[in-house]
Amino acid sequence: MKKLVALLLVGLLVLTGCGASKPKGQDVKIGTAVTVKAKAATPEGDKKGNFETNVYYGTVVLKDDKIAQVQIDVAQNKQAYNADNSIEPFKFDGSKKVLGDEYGMVKASKIGQEWYKQMENLETWMTGKTVLEVLAMETVEKDATHPLYPQMQI
């Protein structure tokens, strides 16, 4: 009886050792980029000066050379200062996506959509495409500060 139990235990150990291995992770490529643009306005009379930094950031996940996920956002940080160069207290309100409807772009939007909605639509459009397909998107120069404005209305 002891031999039978020992053989069963050895067989169980062999089967356990030959069992399914842990599932293999997915092969993906992840890219992240950050770009910063800054501008300033000097104080004039009663009007305060300010300096603003726009931090653009994006993350792209590629699986099988197609975009599986993409996230794009911008943080606009504006800091006011006085004629004597004293700096006003800074308050971070959040990125454009975090601000949502409070960002207030819908007033200037030709398509009547807030910034975060336009980005959601762009991210959805990009998903499933290759990088080359996204780079081939038609663009127009809206003005000097928007040289690669999408031709399509997303």
C-alpha cells in the first residue's frame, strides 16, 4: 500500500511539473512623449503679467504594430506676476481632460465639442491603425499656432 501511495505521489509530482506554465505576457511597445511650450506677457498698467506653460503629453501602446491604446492630454499652467515682479499664488486646475466641460473650448469650437470630447474621438479614431496611417491623416494649417490642424472633423 505504501508503494502505491508513493507511486501516486511521484506521478502527481511529475504531472504537476508538466502542467501548464504561467500564461505568457503580451508583447507590446509603449511610447510616451512630453512637449512643453511657454509664452509670457509683461505687465501693463493695472494689468498683471503672466507666463504660461503648456505641457502636452501622450502615450501610445502598440500591439502587432497597430495602436491598441492612446492617451493625449494637455496641462496649461498660467502664473501671474505683478509689475514689481512679485509672483501671485499658483493654483493648478487640472489638465484639459480633467477640466472636462469647465475648460470652455466649446465656445470656440466649429464643431460644438469640448476639447476632451474631441480628443476622445481622435483617440478612438487612432485605435486599430498603424502609426503610418495616423501620420497620413490630412491636416491643414489653421493658423501659425496650429500648423497641423486635422482636416477631418473628429
